[in-house]
Amino acid sequence: MTKPALLDQLRALLGEAFVLTEGDLSAYEQDWRKRSRGKALAVVRPANTEQVAAVVKACADAGVSIVPQGGNTGLVVGSIPDASASQVVLSLQRMNRVRAIDPANLTLTAEAGCVLMAVQQAAETAGLLFPLSLGSEGSCTLGGNLATNAGGTQVVRYGNARELCLGLEIVTAQGEIIHGLTGLRKDNTGYDLRNLVIGSEGTLGIITSATMKLYPTPAAKLTAWAAVPSVEDAVKLLQLAHQHLGANLTGFEMMGQFALSLVDKHFPNLRVPLWQQTPYCVLLENSDTETQEHARTQFERLLETALETSCVSDAVIAENLSQARNFWHIRESITLAQAQEGLNIKHDISLPVSAIAAFVAQTDALLQAHVPGVRMVNFGHLGDGNLHYNVQSPAGVDAASFLATYESQVNELVYAAVQRFEGSISAEHGIGSLKLESLPKYKDPTALAWMRQIKRTLDPKGTLNPGRVVSTTTTNAAEY
């Protein structure tokens, strides 16, 4: 089938208005960080699962690859087309309904294009909690969250997107539909296809809807901001928080001084507390099942102990919801402040919590030795061992030139250090195309061979999001 014939078929399936080939398509063709831009054959916007299946089948028959896309907020260039003008971007944004809420079963079923904040609000309207929370929650979508196994700020209590998902509706590479929207907590009927597809970044199947866990809304929620003298002290504070708060600890974020200085510089209205007097700050959240008074008593005892043991030098508990929101807004603005400062080398890494302090000390020194004056934007979800260990150019050095000159070298230094400390080069952002060439250096070779075999089996033509997660080209003909 020729490409014009395919476009005519797609228009017949979806309607002329939902097959985009002209005009400004940058929202679909450029990645969120504006590092890369591709060119699509077309952007298609199906309205339901049956239309997704029909599009996938038509493209498979024509030998045209598909790039599934949700909110296009990813950070590893995994949801935009290449520059060939031969790929179809399949946007799921029209599929944005919350299909059902089952309060007795504590579940919610929503379509893949549903914006994360809308899922949170639907749960809240039902008097329940959907705990997945990200800085991009106003624009990222549920399907993308699952395709990348998103983490966010409450993983320490509720887990990643994978732990929150009970069932999936999936369109296969052949255009068939797997109807798996179960709300069951227990279902041992064979291989777990849900967990196989979660985190596969659209390379094995296209998620069109999901059934997610809900939780009772906490009776009380308090937020505290603490100054800590070092990463070691932040880890000590985390241990104390587990002891004092137990399962009530729902957030534990660490932020380096330079990261906070960028927020203070670019968003001065946010009034960042304590940052000038300490190398690191920690943001803690305590979600209590009892009362606000009980939550405050827990927090006060924790912080008193932390001050006595000198792992905290100063701290403040948010006095009201507005102040708590401001604390979280500061944390979530670090990424935007980095963007204002200029391009940087991002690392989304995970490590055993017990190894983080040594990793930071050694790797900071290593980077300074190789690139004197480099500025470290170190922040992230210390509670679950996930750091956004980003590298900004030295003061006065052009950011784009720095990226072009040093990105490969810096990545190798950081990833080798991560491997020495038995960590992962991707904690919650995925592999996409940005880390495609790095993965074979740090992934167990047998595990990587299994991944390639799974890709070959489920997508033998290689049409679903090619060039992401696992390479479809190799010098070993037996591998792909």
C-alpha cells in the first residue's frame, strides 16, 4: 500500500479532521525538552479503542511504523517521530474519559489519554485518593505514566505506576485488542501481560485504558521542610522518619542548594526557605489516618529527635494548606528553573538508599576533576532511592556548547559510577531513544537478550515505536 493510500484509509477510519498532515505539528513532533524534533507522515487522533486497533492494523498492513503518544511530556525522546516523515504518530489525547469508579472495590478505570490531574480529581470527587503525583500531572497522561512506569513523589508509600495498576486494555502490534481491565487483586492465570506492557514505552503494545487502585483519603496531611548538613544526614533523617511515621510517610524529597538557588533565581516569588544556610533541604509529607493533631505530634517528635542528633539544623512545619502547596511548588519548579538556566545533562538514576551518600561524594568529585566548575543540580525522591542527578554547565559557559562537548563523557562517568554502586541508569523516565545506546553497556546481557526476543515475538515487523528501549539493529543477525 502506498503512503497516500494509507492516509486515505486513515481518514476513512477516523474522519478528515483527525488525520493531521499539515500546519504546525510541533506539539506532536518536538520533545518536551526541545532537544529533538522529527517529522511525521501524519498525526492520527482516534476516539476509542476500536479506532486505535483499526489504525494499528492499517499501518501494520502498510508496513508503516507507529509512535504512540500521550501528553508528550517524556524526558528521554521516546514519543516523537524520527525525521523521515514516514512514521504515524498515534495521539491518545482524545481518549480522555474516566470510564468507571468502583468505591467498594477501590478502583478507577480511565482511558489512556486521561490527564493525570483529571484522574486525581475524579478520585477526589468520589472521596478517595489516587496517589500517583508528578510535576507534570497537569499535562502528562495515564497511558504515558504506565508506558514509562512513572514514579513521582509518593512512591515511598504507594509505589510506582506499576504497583497502582490492576488491569490494562491493550492494542497489539497486529491490531488486536486484549481486554484485561480487571479490578482483581489476585489473578494467577498465567503470564502477567499487564506487567510486561507497563514500562515497555509503547514498543510491545498500545495501552488504551487501565484499571487503577484507589485508597481512602488520609484524615490528615502535613508537610515539613528541613535543612540538613549533608546527604548522609538526609539519609539519617529518612531512617528516623520511617521509625517515627511508619506507613504514614508518603513523601521524602531531597534538594541540593544549587537546585534551590535556581528556583530562587528564576521564580523569586516562591520564597524558598532555608536554602542559603544549608547544602541540602528535605521535603517530608506525613499522611495520617487519625487526626491533624496526631500528625503534628508525630512530626514534632520526629524533628525534635532529628535536631537532637544534628542530622537536621533547622526545620519548619507548614502551618496551612497554602504553605504546604508552596513547599511542593518549589520542589516541582526545579525542573522548570533548570530549563530557564539552559540545557543540562539529565540523569534519572536509582541507587540503594544506603549507597547514595557515597555515590554523590565520589561522583561529584569525579565530575569536578574532569569538568572544573561544573554545577550539580542534585534533587529527587530520596525516599525510594531515585535521584535526578543533573549536570549544568560552569558559570559563564554556553549551555548548548557544554552539552555538545561533554554530554557523552559525563554520561559515561555517571553511569559507570551508578553501576559500581549497583544502581540503575533509569529510575522512572525510561530508556526512549536517548539511552538506547547506553543500555547494553549496563544491562545484564542475558536479560537484554530476553527483551529483544520478547520484542521480536510480539512485534515481529518492528512497527511499534521502533528505535526505543531495545535496538532493532545489531551486528549480530541472530539478535534482530
